Amino acid sequence: MTLHEVPPLSLRCGDCPIRHRAVCARCESDELQELEGIKYYRSFEAGQTIVWAEDQMDFVASVVSGIATLTQTLEDGRTQMVGLLLPSDFVGRPGLSSAPYNVTATTDVLMCCFRKTPFEEMMLRTPHIAQRLLQMTLDELDAAREWMLLLGRKTAREKIASLLSIVARRNASIRLEVAEERMVFDLPLTREAMADYLGLTLETVSRQISALKRDGVIELQGKRHVTVPDMHRLMSEAGDDSDGGILG
Amino acid sequence: MTLHEVPPLSLRCGDCPIRHRAVCARCESDELQELEGIKYYRSFEAGQTIVWAEDQMDFVASVVSGIATLTQTLEDGRTQMVGLLLPSDFVGRPGLSSAPYNVTATTDVLMCCFRKTPFEEMMLRTPHIAQRLLQMTLDELDAAREWMLLLGRKTAREKIASLLSIVARRNASIRLEVAEERMVFDLPLTREAMADYLGLTLETVSRQISALKRDGVIELQGKRHVTVPDMHRLMSEAGDDSDGGILG
DNA sequence: CGCCCATTTGATGGTGCTCAAAATTTGTGG
DNA sequence: CCACAAATTTTGAGCACCATCAAATGGGCG
């Protein structure tokens, strides 16, 4: 697995790796300059909690690098992941001061934070930000709904296959590659995190991964490095539709 | 159950029952006037499909009255409800021409439709609309995430109790009442729709409702009319937290 | 090497699904 | 108004899938 480089703690927006995908994606250079004035960077180590549920949150932020999770829990400890935050994803809710989610760094994470009040004021003046945020929120809502179908109706095997196929495709899109028959990638999640994502126990996750390996749907090098020899096969195991036309 | 009155097929925005909650909630009177120019009403009978998944959708719309559902299905027919649309809720995605959901009228439904292209253009010029839509979308995302916790981690009994408590509270808020110890309401969903909402089979829904009745958590008059003698009891059966401070 | 943690594997049981039939409600036409 | 049909809901019996509890294996790091 690649080590996580920590970028410099101050970064010009123009050089930002998430410049074209984050909440600032549509901003003009004068708008970026204004954002520079209210932004600051914070970094978190793997495993650290970024925000506790119900805590006052005086900033909103973009994930610059690393992976974080949004989780909700019941009183008796059962927990469900409700969001997976990747570089360029947005955290926090303008207009509200707290949220019922824990935000946790899964890997080392660098966040670009904006002080809440100035950001909210700027958003009212700057349609480019509000427009982009709306688009991103609608995308997240679509993703949440596909996730609901997975949680409510898929079998354990289908859930695992779905997760693998999501990670594989996302990996391709981040590297700006086209999805291919054969794909190789690293799982960014522990078995427990996968279980919380899928609404399963970690034992079931482990068993189903072993089963997919036995059946030749995937190959494993170590615990985290996955090879998918035939993406069509994996996607049909995922259940949603035999071929979403993802492959060329 | 109350019969469903069909409002007149043309309605001044100023007299609209959802005026203060829908996507137009923040509009000034001149903005409303512009909306009047691109809006038209359509009504649907209970059971009718409003939009088929993947179909071209040349409008966006607000639910004026009645209840509709958003559902996703797998090829083999398994279906999961991913949204419950109540009066003032918004349908359709600005910027995209189709969505992967079926939208179905559960009761008779009246929709206030806007032609897509004019609406999108107006949204770019009118921050009040974009701002309100963002707020509504963020609310929906929060609701979707609570729903994910329910689907992934709650037992069948907790799922039913959660649904009943959601419907009870929503009923109170629509009637502008405060939630009380004892509450009485109608279920707007069939057993099958409840099953699709909760990720269960209709048999399990029926059994768990019977069990809650046996245990005195609810009383039934007919199949749809529900009395909750003790909301605290119901909410603790729902599992999330013993008392969200909902009651006075 | 030995400890710690993540993961795998095993044995067993319970929750909720499947298949099936009965009961109840709703709608229809004579 | 009643008889009959259709649809919805309830109830029952049996089983599969996944959770639970428990122990073994493996990998990383001091």
C-alpha cells in the first residue's frame, strides 16, 4: 500500500488537487481569492475522530486527501456507515450547527476547512458555490438511495460484490482510466468498516470474500490488494443489472 | 379514511397550500409570477405510475397533495422504496434528464409541474429557488441516512416501530399539533408498501404489527387506523434513542 | 521471538424468508 | 341488499441465511 504523503499545510487554491471537483469547482479566480481568506488546513491521523455526533461544528470542509467515514450508531452500539468521504467530498451542513454523525478518518486525512459563518455569508453572495454544492448534494442523495437498495434487498454475497465493484470503478475514475475487464485495486477499508458499510457482521464479510475468491470472481494478494479478472462477472454477482454499459 | 379532494386545476401560487414549504418557499411575489408562467398541474390516480425509471423526464415538480413513492428495483423484481414524497416534496433533478427511480402515486396525487428547461434557466437567475432546493435536498439526505441506519441495523420489530413513530410525528407536524403521549393516525401505506419501505417481506410486516398489538404498544381499528397509547413506549421500541425530547 | 491486532474459520442458533392456506376486507353485478 | 369474486391481510410450518460465540491463523512491529 502506498504511504500517505502529507501535503504542505498551506496550499494555493490554484494548485489544489481537488480544485476541479470540490465545492469550489465553479469558482472564478476572484472567488477563489476570497475563499483563501477564510480557509485553513487541518490534518487527522488514521483512526482519529474528526467530528463527534451532536457536537457543535464551527466549520465546513472539503476532504483534500485520504478517506473518512460518516457513521450513525444506536445506543447499544450497533453502527451503520452512512457516508464514505473521498477527496473532494464536502463535510458539514450550512445552516445547521451540528449533525447526528460521527466523522472518522480511516486513513490519514487532510481537510480544507472554512469557518462556518463566513462561508455561509459567502455562499449567499456567490451562486457558483451554492450551485456546485447543490449538484454535489444531489449526487450524494442518489448514492444514498442506491445504498438503500443494497441494504434493504441484497444478499450478503451481492453486497460484497457491489462494494468491490464500486471501489473498482471509483479507482478507475480517480486515475482517469476507463474501466476494463481486468482491474486491480486496494481496499481502503478494514473488514469491520466494510461490515458497517454493508449492514453485515465482519465475520460474514470475511466469509463472503473467501467465497468469491474460491469461486474465482476475485483474487487476493494479501488482505487488501484485490484483482478482478472479469468485471462483468463481478457486476453480475452484484445483482443490480447485468451490464450497466460501464465497460468499453 | 378521508376522501381525496381534487383541487382546481389552476391555482394562484399565493393561494397554494404548500406555498411556504415547497421549492418556491423563499420566492418574492415577482418571482412567483414568473413561476406561474412555466407551471402546470397534473393529477394522478392512486396506483398510477408518475415517472418510469430511466424515462426521459421533461419536467420537475412539487407534490401539492397526496402521497407518492420513489422505488428502485433489481432485475429479479426485488424492490426497495428509496423515498416517500409528501405534499411540498420535490421530484426531479435539475441538470439531469432521467433518474433511476419509479415514481408512483400511492393515493390520488396532484403535482405542480415546471417545464424543465425554463425552470433550470430560472434557477440560475434566482438564488431564492436554488437556496431552497439545496436546503430541501440536505434534509432529504439526512432522512436517507437515518433510513440507512434502519435498513442496515434494526430488527424487524424496531423497523415497524420506527415507521409508526415517523408517521405519527409527521402527522402531528402537518396538523401543527404538538406530539403527545397518545396519538391517533391513519397509515398511508399498504403492508406491501411498508415492506418495501423497510426492507422486509409483507408477511413479516404483518406479524410484527400483530406482535406490537398483542404487546399493547399499539391498538388497531381496522387495518389502517392506529392508536398509540404511549409514544414513549413506541419510541423506545424503535431503538434509536430512548427519548429524542420530542414530547413535551 | 513474542505480542497485538486483523482476519479467517468453525459450530450453533435465531430471525426473517419462503411457500401455503385461511381469514378478512373491498369491489361488482344481479 | 346480498352473493360472489378479487384483493389484501393474517396465520402457519419449515428452512436458509446470517448473527453469535469461540477459537485458530496470520501479519506487522517492537
